[in-house]
Amino acid sequence: MIVLGYRLPGMSSLILWGLLWEAVGQSGLTFFLPPLSEVLATLYEIFGTPAFQKALSETARAFLAGVFSAVVIGIPVGILMGKNRLIDELLLPWVNIFLSAPLTALVPVLMVLFGFGMKSIIITTALFGIWIIILNARAGVMQINRSLVDMALSFGASPWDAFTKIYFWAALPEILGGVRIGVIRAVKGVIIGQLLISIVGFGALFELYSANFLMSHFWAVLIVLFALAFTISEALAALERRLSYYAAKR
């Protein structure tokens, strides 16, 4: 960001928004938005409490398990769709449907099929993230230079060798982009799951604080959630930039 001819660090905009938040909160225009200083003080108070630590642990377990499932399933499926036309024609309509459909409507179905426990929350998290991972992996494979595959096959490479040594690495920039977006969508999935399926984790805290109009507590938990999602997203974005030379070489 450039202000009066000076280039400011990328995080400077957050400071400006924080100051605006503090000004609006101090003005007392609405109880819904307390001052940022009060929210941060509340966050400091509740961060070490057993209830917050338990909620953070439950949310982290569900989130990591859901993202892991989405990545482990989504990348191979996307690569197979990109390299096999029949599989692509069979699966692509369904992938596009689930990507554009309101997945929240499927939560009651998951509750019937898998119950009200952690399993349904993990599946919900995975469903929110997997479709964009599949599409990006497919797009990366479809841009691979066919001569790379032909050369590998001419030297006796097995289909597994081609899969692990050519398709995956050549499509890596797009795969990482899909994982980064999928992780962001998975954050929404885990919270929706914890609010609608089983009131646990951060979902339980959101329910408790909003029902009792504890808005500083509500915003404190929300800040933690946003910070975690932003940190993971930026880490993956940095990894994308480190590996961007693959796209140039390709």
C-alpha cells in the first residue's frame, strides 16, 4: 500500500481498520461492535481458560482432519480427471454442482447418515474444501506438456511413476492454489458443522456468547478464527511463490 508516495508494509491496512474499529466502538453507536481494545483485553482473559482451550482443540482436530481428507482425496481425483477423459466426463458435472451448491443444505443429510458427532463435522469440513482442490488439480494436469509424459513412457515409466513424478509436480502450482482456497472454505465448513451438527468447539462459544450478548467475547473468538485462517492461507501463498518456478519452466 502506497500513502503520500511512501510504500507501507502489507499489514498496514489492518492497522487502519483497527483504528476505525476502535473509533466506532468508543463512539457507542451500537453494542454489537465493542471497542477493539476491549475485544483484545477479553481475548487475553479467555485465552488461557479451560473452556477456550477445549474449544480450540476440538475445532483444530476437526479442521485438520477435514482438510487432510480433502487434500488426500481431492488431489488424486483431480489428477485422474485431468489425465483421463472418461473419468473427467463422469465426475466433472458433479464437482461443479457441489462447488456451486449451498453445502449447508446437505448438513441435515450428513446428520442422518453419520450421526451428531465429530465424524459429521469432519465430513462437512472436507466437503467445503475438496471441490476446489479437485478442479485446480485437474486444471494443472490439463496444462502439462504432453511431451513430458510421452518421454517418460518411452523410457519405461510405469503409470505410478508418471503420476508421482510428472503429473503431480508439473501441476503443483495449481494444486497449491486449490489447497489454499480449499483451506479457507474449510474454515467455514468446520464452524457450520459445529453450529448445526453438534454444538462443540468454537461453535459452542459462538452460541454461548451471542445468546448472552457477550459481544466482546464473541468478537475475540472470531478474531482468533480469522487469524488462524489468515496465517494458514499466507503460509500456503508463500509456498506457492517459492514453487512458482515450476509454472515458468513448464
